[in-house]
Amino acid sequence: MNVTINGAAHELPPGATVAQAVQRLTGVRSGVAVAVNDEVVSRGAWESTALAEADRVEVLTAVQGG
């Protein structure tokens, strides 16, 4: 299935979850926020939230700076 992650097209297997999308983009789980189709998905729901064809996923990571 095709989904858009941070503006780029990605092919994921049918039934892929938010957790798999995050793993595809970054190996870290700490300091990461996710929204699917403009709705925030809590970290506790990543494993159980399945993605669908043409979903838009935004994965945001916290960055420290000074």
C-alpha cells in the first residue's frame, strides 16, 4: 500500500502500523510525535493503529539546540 510519510511516498505492506512507519523513518522512539491524516496518534496506540492506502503520516522528532 502507498502512504505519504513526511511528504514522501512510501510503499508499506498491507496492514502496516504507525509503529512500522516510524521504524521506516527513524530508529528512535523517544522524542517522537506522530499524526495520521492530521490526527495525533498517542505512542501507546502506535502498534495497534493500522494505516490505510493514501494515508498521510507526519513523524516529528524533537531536536535540542542552543
